[in-house]
Amino acid sequence: MARRVRIATITYLTGGGPVTQAARYDQAFRYLEAAAADGPDLILLPEMFEKTGSVEWQQVSKRAAPQERFAAALELAMAEDGPVADRFREFAARHNVTVVSNNLTRDGDALYNQATFYGRQGNIVGRYRKVQPTEGEYEASWTTPGDDLAPIEVDGVRYGVFICNDQAFPEICQIYGLQGTDVLLHPTQAAGPTETIRSEMLRTRAHDASCFLVTSTFLQDKPLGWQYRQSHATIYDFNGFTLAETGHREGHAAATLDLDEERWTSWCGQYDHRRMMLRQHRTALYARAYAALAPNKENMIPEPELSTADV
């Protein structure tokens, strides 16, 4: 019997002037309620929607001292044992659905750009922390990068998450593909470099990993510099073809994915693309090449020293 999963993804409308962080969460739950009516197994929200246009976060950015900004951010950030997380737990259990919410999340004295999986029983069943924060996140906002690229399995489906700027590093999705990931999840607030280039980039990531790919994002109601109606939530198949999208409209798109579908491309021979990729990929060769490059390049994020045992 084929494995199937139904996924909904959200385009989140921003703009309309400053709002509270609480109002941003309320808006997210309105989208979730509408998406839940479509019968999905999983719903994906975009990256850090709670911060966009939030008056509280605007006040944080105005603090002069870096330590003061960081302390204020810790106070505002999501906590896994806090009231907002409880609200996600309740929603997921009530609708018998998994919700993936990407928020700035605190863990002790550290901040993470984290996608949290709230499972059907109202429990947290997985989390991913962005491994490639931007310079602004890492150097100005003190966001701690994650260090884990393991798929998260929910109801027998293997999900690989990559957040916003992670898209610029194709190794992430290729590693997920080599690990047997079924679906890539990409919460973001990115617009580009252009919407066309971003779309082509994500199609390529889906094909390189031979995975379905789901992205959630923002839509703006008025021009903001060069960003205007910047993107739309989309579900791609493993060849990069669009299965569902919102267009430049707020709301959700949904599609049912056949995870056991044979993944043929125009250049497959004896095997479909997933198996062909697994058989041909020279993982050890690339690992040695990267290990040799790592000590001699500029590294924004300090990397641990590698030994021959690591490669």
C-alpha cells in the first residue's frame, strides 16, 4: 500500500502598520484553522512570522546596547514550555494534525531560529535549528546556529527542514536526500534574490535531493523597497514541478503526496532518480574535499577541528 501524506502550506500576509506579537500569533492561528479544514496531516507556517511588523520587536531593535537587545529578545522569544507553545499543542491535538511553526525560540540563555513539530497528541515530536544563519542573525542578533541535519520522522514520513538562508547551501538538501528523506520543508521570509530565481533554486533543491519540497512564506500588502508581493507558498514534486500554490494571495495551498511514487527523470537509466543518486554519489570524496578546505577559509561560525576519523 502506497504511503501518502497530505500537506498544507501557508502564505502569510504582512503589512498594515505595526501590530503586537500577540496579534501575529492570532493571525497565524486563523490561517491554521482554515488549513485544518482541508484535512492535512501536516501544516507548515513561514519563518518567524511573529516578529514581522511587531511593535515589541521594533523596540528591541532600538536598544543601543547589544546585551540589552539580547536580553529583551530572550524575553520575547518562544519557549517550548510557554503559553504560545501550549496553544500550538492544543490546536494540533484538537485537529489531529502536525503543525510545524518556525519561531525565534529560547533554550536557556541561547536563541535559535527553530522549526518545532507539534504532533497529533499535542506533544513536541521534533525540532530543527537553522544551521546557516545570516550575518545579521549570527553577528548582530546573537542567534546560535544548529548543528543537526537528521530527518525528523512523523507518522512514518521523514521530513528534512531547511530554513530561509539554508537554501543557499545545496549540501543541506543533498544530505537529506542521501538520508532517505521524503519531504523537504522550507519555511522562509526570503524574496529572492528575485522571486523567479528563488523558485528555480527550490525546484533545483527538490530535484537534487529527489524529494518533494514544501515552502511557506510571506506576502506584503504594499511596496516595501524592492520587495512587493514577494513570494507565495508552493508544493513541488521531486522533479521540481508545481503541485499546488497560493499564488500572490494569502491563505494556504494543499496537496496529497504519494511518497512511494517512482521518481523518474528524463535521464534515468535502469533505476529511478532516488536510487540512481544514492548509488552514484561519491560521498567520501566530497567529505575529504570539504575537510581539506575548511581550515583555510574564512569561517563566520567557528568549526570544530576534523580528524581523519571524522571523514
